[in-house]
Amino acid sequence: MRCPYCGKELPGSPCPHCDAVVPEEAQYCMACGAFLGRGEDDAGGEDGENGFDIENRVLCPDGTCTGIIIDGRCTECGKILEDQ
């Protein structure tokens, strides 16, 4: 996977849900938003535990972030979702 901004080659692996290539340390797929089970922040996986609903997830509004919005804040970059 190549960084779209600097062109640097980034280590990546396929998402087990949609096969898109995602950075190795990503907690969520950038293409489908599925939780990848990496890192310490377990948002409940795809089975809905802890109130997480994969079908109704909200992706981070920052186009370069792999996080999702939980409790009004991105799980990766911390950006606050503003009412639109």
C-alpha cells in the first residue's frame, strides 16, 4: 500500500471482510469500516457487543483517517464529530 500524499510504501494486509489493503496497524478498514481486532481499543467487534453496530457505523470525517465515531469522537485521531 502506498501513501497517497508522500508516495512512501506502507506495510499493509488485506481486510478479512472486503479484501481491501489496509495499513498493518489500522484498527478499522478504510474501505468497509470493519473492526480488525488490532490494538487495545476493542469497539465490540462486528457482533454488536458494547453497543457497536457495524452496519450503522459512522466513519471519521477526516478523509485520511481509518477511525470510526464512537461517543462523538474518532477512535483513531480523536477528531470530534460536529453536527452538520
